[in-house]
Amino acid sequence: MSDDTDDFDTVIPAFLRSGIPAVASDAQGVLPAQTTPLAQPPRDDTLSLAGIQEALSAVDGLYRSLRRTFTGAEGRPIGSAEFARASLTVETARAYRADLRGFASWYEREILGGAPPLPLDLAVSAYLTWRANEGDSSASITRCLSGLRYGFSLLGTSIDPGGRILPPLVKGIQRVKARPPVRKKAIWTDDLAMMIGLLPPDLSGLRDRMLLLVGFSGAFRRSELVQLLIEDIEDIPGKGMILELRRSKTDQTGKGIRKGIPELGTALCAVRAVRSWLKATRLSEGPLLRSILSGKRVGGSLSDRQAANIIKRAAASAGFDSALYSGHSLRRGFLNSAAEAQASPQSLQRQAGHSSFATTAGYIDEANILADSAVHALSATSRTADRILELEAELDRTRTALLKALTPTD
């Protein structure tokens, strides 16, 4: 293909006409219209399913290696290659693996299922276009592209190195498919009390009660909750607990974050919930949050998804729509509830673990959206306007009475 030919304007519309059902039509505005047939010779860099699976295998191996590094690295020597791989987080590697799995499944179904095989850059274009028309957010699509680029880079392959196809496509998707971010509902203190009150009086109920209260009071992310270790909890009788988090989303270098949870002496006391759980299970080390096996036995550590499902299940039991809640609902709920109770900005920022209050303020939306509205500044003006309207109405009544009095009667 010659240098003065735009792949985006010619090749993509050409394979759209071949009948790929999963890719958007020109009428939807994602791709430019094209009526002339494809005149360029076929390219020799056609993508195979084996190539995608090779990239997937590389990312999967990286993900498994990272899990071993971050869960069992203490007490053994680590090589330079393993250290270098650890520049990527386990969560990011898992997301990249999911991106490549989705791409492989789509390519096998939509392209190898009947349409002509495509070069890598055009296959990725078609896949991202399909995802956009399936309703994925632009942020999700941008992240997906990062995952695909990373996976193929492990094989020494670059996707669209000239940047002539994918950048304009992603920019167009961002404009056409732009929508506000979907925010899960916050769990407020009243909601939390209702959820806690409906938990069963057994071992799973003790565990779920502790998860909800610790997640709420500590403003933890779900990934942080499942990382908490019993040996990192400092119990101070009569005062509360200090929980140390060894690593978090905003602390990838492992400096550690310490969060204080005071003993409240109420039904929503996280400290009491932790003590009750440890007393019932007789655990003294290892992960704080555990699975419950048959026979009421304690199992291994919970995954972050299992923690999120417990939160959604508790919400459903309380009569809420579980689809509107997630692992982040506890974190948002605490920050909004505490802000409404006039907690200081510094204490909110510290409990959230944010480096700046600007980030924390992004969470405090529902609590302040009415209380801090600038419309309140107009209240005095509004009262004056109300008085003016009252005087005008009184003047109209007086005028009407005078006209009636001056009008001669028969």
C-alpha cells in the first residue's frame, strides 16, 4: 500500500461492505463513508487466531508470575527480570488478559467465522468499533487498546505504529459515544444499619458484618479490603484499632498506609465486629477476610470480586437494587456520610488515602450537592422578591377595590 493512501478511509469501509455484522455501519457515524472499491493489493500481515492466543498466553504468564511475586516473594531471592515485570500491577495484568481474551473470542467468531482475515491494526479497529456500538464506554475502549498494545508488544509486534488508523478512531469514539461515568450508589449510614440488621446470626453473618463495617469505616477499596492481614491490625483497648495496608492503588511502592478506626460503642462499630470475628474463628494471622467452607469451616482469602458480591447481596437483602451497588459503594458512602456530619476535609482525605483533597472532593457529591449549592446565596434576594410580589398583589387588590368604589351603580 502506497504511503499517500489512508488505510482508515479505504480498507476499513471495504471490509465493512463484506458483511461483518459486528462492526458499525457508516450511517452510525463512527466511520467515514466510502463508495469506491478497494483498489490496493492485499497486505501480507494478516492476523491469525494463533497470533492472538500467543499474545494472550504471554500476558497470562505475566499475570501468574506477578501473583507469585506479590504473594510469595518474601524470603527468596528475586531476579532482575522478575523485578522488571513487577512494574506492572497484578490488577492491570488481569485486565489486559481479559482484553486479549475478548479480542480472541471476537476475532474467531466474527472474522474467522466467515469474513476475510484482517491485518492486526484493522482487526483491532474493527474490534474497538464493535465494542463502541455494543455500549462500552470510551474509557473502557481506551483501556482495552492499551491492553492489546501491551500484549502484542510482548511478542515484539506494534499495533498501528504509524498512528494513522487507531488514534482518529478512538478520538471519534470518544466524541460520538461520550457519556457521563456510571457511578454506583453510595451506602449511607442508614442503609448500612439496615444491611447489618438483616445478616444471619452465623459465621458468614459475622464475616459479612465485619466486611461491611470495616470497608465503610476505613473507606477501603474492595481490593484493599481483601489484602488486610490480621498481623497488621493494632488493637488498642478502649480506643479502637489501627489497620495498616501494605499496598494500595495509590501506594504501589509499598510504603504502607495506616488508618485509624475508633471504637464507637454502637451497632455500627467496626472494631467490635473485627473482635467478634477473630474470637469466633480463633484466627491470629493471615488474611482477615476468609471464605466460609461447608461445615462452617474457615477457608482461604476472599477475592475482590467475592467481596463485591457480598456487598451486593447485603444490598439486595435490604431491598435495594443490587445492580446499583458495588465494592466502591462503602467507600463513597462513608465519605459522603462523614462529610454530611461535618468531618474536616483533612480527616476525610486521610481516611480515603488520597494525596490531595481535590480527589476526595470528587467522592463527596451527594452530601454537598444541595448543602453547598450557590443557590443558597440567593436566599435573601429571593425573600426580597417574594415581598415585592406580595406588595404588588396587595396593590392590585387595592386598585380593584378603588375602581369598584368609584364606579357608579344603577
